[in-house]
Amino acid sequence: MFKKFCSLQLHWQILIALAFAVVAGTLSGEDAGVFGITFYQLYDFFGTLFLNALKMLIVPLIASSIIVGMMSISSGETLGRLGSKTLVYYATTSLLAILTGLVLVNITTPGIIDGQAAKEIIGLTEVPQSIADKVEGKGSGDIVAVFLRMVPVNIFDAATNNGQMLGIIFFSLLFGYFLTRINDPQATVLKNFWQGMLDVMMEITNWVMKFAPLGVFALVAKVIASSGLDAFKPLAIFFGTVLAALAIHFLFTMYMILKLIAKVDPKRHYKAMAPALLTAFSTSSSSATLPITLDCVEQRAGVSNKVSSFTLPLGATVNMDGTALYECVAAMFIAQAYGIELGFTTQFMIVLVALLTSIGVAGIPSASLVAISIILATIGLPMEAVGLILVVDRVLDMCRTAVNVFSDSVAAVVIARLEGEETLLQYA
């Protein structure tokens, strides 16, 4: 039975673990246990262990991902016209995605149930009033502070403090860029080191995610044991909000970009990208989908290899529309659940940090959970609620990866058309 369970795809494992967690949490409550240890304490132990493993990955995963991405951006002619157009597109569409999520989450307010913050329903610990006042009271000076934190006094101190991850991101961008400005043999050694580091971190992340079913079981069972089934109501609204925002970006924003800027038939492009979208949805990995994305864009959309071979690998690293949208909605949901009123300044900070962290999220399953913790640390909220998002994260991960990959394909078409190329799907 265990071997059969392990042979299932991860999202099925998580769904099964979720079902068992509901049953176990309901039956055990907070008091039942064995040998003087309550099941609730066991849930708490394994849940915390899984969250700690995710936190452990933050610095090396983000740093290596950004440095390797910048290494590819900074080579040869890619720093010229083609590179600048691609980066402007990626920044613009990610910002549009984030703003879509921000508007929708402010309308649906998934963290507020019947006019009350959902913290008790979903089992969150009370945030001290001093922290709540600090988060709610952020002003223009805090935005300035965000930019100041991007240039850390001590990079090693920043690496040991998740709240200073913006400094790591900025340093990694600079390091990756200037790495291409030095000569061999030093350049080759460093490039191989950081590529190896990224490969290792992706393997470790995939290994940690194999324990996601256990982590989901423990975290959900803990909430159910203390709060009952009411915990699923805010999560259901959160789930629906993310799906709706992704759908708007996928079906409207991308459609209009294809129609008005690329001047190609959007319906035919959606159809042409179907194999890549299905692969992205099933694997939850834009990196794993890259070969199929390249094939669809070149053979079915008619984009040249010169454009696709630059925009698509780069997009798999730095263009994460769906992920950026998800990070923003998740951070807002958690703040609402804690009962903290976020003003315009704090919401702007969330948008800014979501945009920056989406650049450094590797194209692997559930890596955005790492980025969400960075956003929470930046605005001053505890990370414990990230565990609850795991309940619905896998399905949403599949959806947002499809959006990420589709945005990459749109980028290739847009850049090709702006470069004067004739494609297969353009209007006659």
C-alpha cells in the first residue's frame, strides 16, 4: 500500500494526505494521545519540521537561481535591443498580474469571514499588538527603507536574516551580471560553481517536497484538531480568488497583448500552446516544460530560434506572472486572516517585493512558498500561516505554472513581432 502511495503523483499524495488529516484531526482533537504525548503535539512537531526545511532553502535557492539567470541575460548581444525588450515585457506583465491579484483579493477578502478575521478559524496564534501596529502603521519612510535594505551593509548578515532577503536578491543580480565581465579561467570556475549550486538546490527542493504530504497532513490535522472543519471556508475563498485572478490574466490580459501588441490571432496561439500548457499543468515546472515550450513556439507559432532560444530559457527563470500574482494574494490573505489592516503603503510594498522575489523563484514545484515567506518577513508578519496554504498550494501551483509558461510563449511572439519577424499566427 505504501509503495502504491509513493508511486502516485505528488498532487494526488497531497490530496490523500489532506483527506486523512481531516479524519485524524477530527478524531484526535487536542487531548488524545499515547505514552503521554498528544497527537496534537506530534502534528505540531512534524508541521514545524517541514516549515523549517522550507526556510532552510531560502538563501541558497534564491541566490543561485538569480545568479544563473543573470549569467544568461548578460551574454553577448543579449544585452542589447533583444534583451531590453524582453526584460521590459517580463517586468510589465508580472506587474499587471500582481495588480490583478491585489484588486481581486481586496474585493473578496478571503481572510475575513462574517466580518471577523479568520485567525481563530484557521488556528493562527495571536499576533502581538506591537507587531500589528508596526505593520498597519507603515508609511512612505518604510518604502524608502525597502530600497535601503536592497543594499545591505553586510551581505553575510543579510543571508542569515530572512527579513533581509532583498539584499540577497540585489547582490545576486549584481554578482551574476559582473560575473560575465571577468575572463577565464576564473569566470568558467564561478559559472560552473553557481550552476552546480542551482542544480543541487533544485534537487534538495524536490527532495523536501517529497515530504509535502506528511507536512500537509501534520499542518492540516493540527488546525482541524483545534478549530474543526470551519478552517476550510477561508481557504476555499482564497483558492477561488487565486483561480479567478489567474483566469483574468490568462484569458484577458494575455489575450489583449497578443491581439494589440503582437497582432496575432490569440485563439490560434492558445491552441498552438496546448501541449506546453498541459505539460506545465501536470508537472508544475516551467523548467521541465521548456523543451516542449520551445517546440510549440518555434514549430506551431513560427517564432525564430534566435528569439525563442533567448526569451524562453530566460523566461523559465525570471518571468513568473502566475507566481507573482499568487505571492501577492497569499500575503494579503494572511494579513487579513491576522486581522491586520494594510494601508496603501504596505500594499505597495507587497507589490514591489512580489515583483522582485518572483524573479528569483526557480522554475520548480512549490518554490513560491519560499518567496511568500520573504514577503511576510518584509512586512513583519509571522510565517506560520504558510503551512496552511499548502492545503491548496499544489493545485494552484499547477495552474500558475501554466500561466507562467503561457506568458513566456507570449513574450517570444511579442519580441519576434517587434523585431519584424513574420510568424505563422499573425493576422493576414
